[in-house]
Amino acid sequence: MSGAATPGRGGRGARHRVVVTGLGVVTSIGTGVDAFAAGLRAGRSGAKPIGAFDTTGFAYSNACEITDFDPAAWLTAQSPDDLGRAAQFAVAAARMAVADAGLTAQQVRDVRSLVSVGTTDGESRDLDHLTALQVAEGEDALDEAAARRVWPGRLSAGIVRELGLEDVETVTVPTACAAGNYAVGYGYDAISSGDVEMALCGGADALCRKTFTGFYRLGTIAPDVCRPFDADRQGILTGEGSGILLMESLESALARGARIYAEVLGYGLSCDASHPVAPDRDSIARCITAAHRNAGIEATDVDFISAHGTGTRANDVTEVGAIRQVFGDTLPRTVSIKSMIGHTMGAASALASAACALALRDGFIPPTINHRSTDPECAVDCVPNEAVEAELRVVQNNGLAFGGNNAVLVLGKWEQAA
């Protein structure tokens, strides 16, 4: 992909092209771009017994918990104690993304910007604590410091405070497990329309008892590891972390000689609201088609799909059915990095977007690990267990959520015109 601006699609006026120039990631398989990329290539697993809360009474309790994160290493303008764990992840990832883009906080401060962060749980770790306190000591018991941290707007506001941004729009997007893609799409629109010049967009969530218990009661927590598309898959592992993409107009990136990971070609959204938790195949297919149309591509242009791929019975069959509805019988390779980092809720599609950007830059497809035998009902080439080298030009990233909130992002390889 080359050039500086593109004519509007669907009757819109000229719009700025949008590129990803910085990545910030906090995950159970590595913090920072290099560690995350190495973990993806190696097919590293973040699964381990939960240490964040007491799991007495549960028959099994693995998750993809982050055990080596020190917020004080990343937060310099505010105390880590003023932020919940999810906001700490988001702020750290934003710091990383700015540095990775070769920018200073002042350079971001000097332009009109956007901070858009998606989440499922907000600061449910603190809500867990406050609930336990009231159960133990009575309904009037209160930890004021934890209560102040609960506001989910701090996931984005914390980034603004840390970087000292002033000419900025600040948004927290609560569309559950598709929220990361929603947030990136919001940033794409803001930059392409010329409303802002730079955007820090992605998602963040922390491991919490509430979400683990909810999925456990639904019967969708795997006893050991997550096996997307596998005949023996038994469900998800909850995870945590943050992925933040620094995006800017192509003109801005070229003017400052930035390294470009990928171009954001477009995205699609759908909300069917047909069931609180069950995915809807037709709605997902409509979302994929809308993303292709918005990106100006055909299905045959897609080189691989980063699937939502939770490893539950319902999701994998329904998602592959929707993909087949759009792509026909010839499907691109379809992988799920949740096999490695678990289901990081609102961070999931944001971290997958970062993985897609790295795949485009470095020319590889990350594997779906823990794979033994593909379920015939969701037969795809899931790149089992080992990454493969590949020349990639267009990748698709699916984000699906409870309530029928779906968001599909399309990224493309950017190449300087000869």
C-alpha cells in the first residue's frame, strides 16, 4: 500500500490514510514489543495457576496471569496507587507505544490527539476487593482509595494525565470483548477525517474473581489450557493485559520519518443483540463484509485471519461458519492467539491487532498452540503449534462480544512507493 491520501469510499470526501507507528503491550507471554513478538513466534503459553485471588472450591483454576509487571517502572507522572490494575496496564502500554513510535510525550502533546481505550471489566479487581470487604465487615465498610480507582474512565484518563495531554478527546469504550477493535476503529475514524493527528487506542483489563467465576458458572473455563478449533476444546482461560496502538496520519508519519508497522485499511461493526451470550453467525458475517467494504478489499485479498477463537464450543463453530459464509470454501489461515495469552477481555482484539501489525512487519503467522486434532465442524488451517513464515499484505482481526457486539479490523502492509 502506498501514497498519502485516499479518495473517500461510499461518497465521502478525501480522507487521510492511517498508519500504526507504535505498539505498547503488556501480556502474560511478554511485556513490550520485542518480548511479545518473540512469545508469538515461539508459541509461548501464559497459562498458570491463578495467584491473584483465592480459588478454594473451584475444581480447576488456571488463567493467563501477569506475574512480572511493575507499574512503578512505567508510571512517572502519577502514583501507581491512584490507578487500578487495568489502568496501570493501559498507562504502561501507552508509554511503551509512544516510545516505540520514536516520539516524546511533548510531541504527542503538541498535536490534537485522541485516547480511546476499550474494556470489559473496568476495574473489577477493585470491585472484587470492595465486595469482599463488605461481606466480611458489613455493608458500611469502605476502602476509599479502592473506591476512587473504580471509575472505568481512568483507563483512558490515566493515559492523558501520565502524558500531560491537553488538546485531546478521551474515550473509554465498554463493548466487552470486542472493545479493543471498537477503540481502534474510533481512532481510525478520528484520524482519517482529520479531527485528530495522533491517537492512542486499544484495550485493557485485569484478571478478576468476578469474571473468572462468571465464565466458570457458564461452564466455559478450560481445566488446563485453551484449545481453539480443537476437537477436544473445553473453553477459555481468562487473561489480563493491555495493548495500545499509536496511530497517526500517513502524512504525519512520513514527515517525521517514522517506522510504519501497518496501515489501518478499515473496519466493520455489527450489533445483533439477539442473545446475551450466544454468537450469531449471520451478524458476524455481516460485520466481516462491512469491514471488507470499508477497507476497499475483497475477501480473496485476506492473507490470514486473527480469529476471536475463544476455544468454546459455541464460539468456534459459529465464527468459522460466519467466515465460511463470506469466504466460501477456500478459507485463509485462521489463528487464535488466545491459545497463548488467554482471553484478555477488552484487551483481546487490541492485543490481536498488535500481533497482526507485527505479523505484517515481520512476515510470519503466529500459531494456535495446544492443538491436537481439528474439529471437523470448524475446520480451518489454524497454524497448529508452530509459527510459519509468510508474505503478508492484508490481515483481518475479528473481535466478538456478548450482546452481539462485533468489530472486525483490517490491516495492510505499508510499502513506500518506488
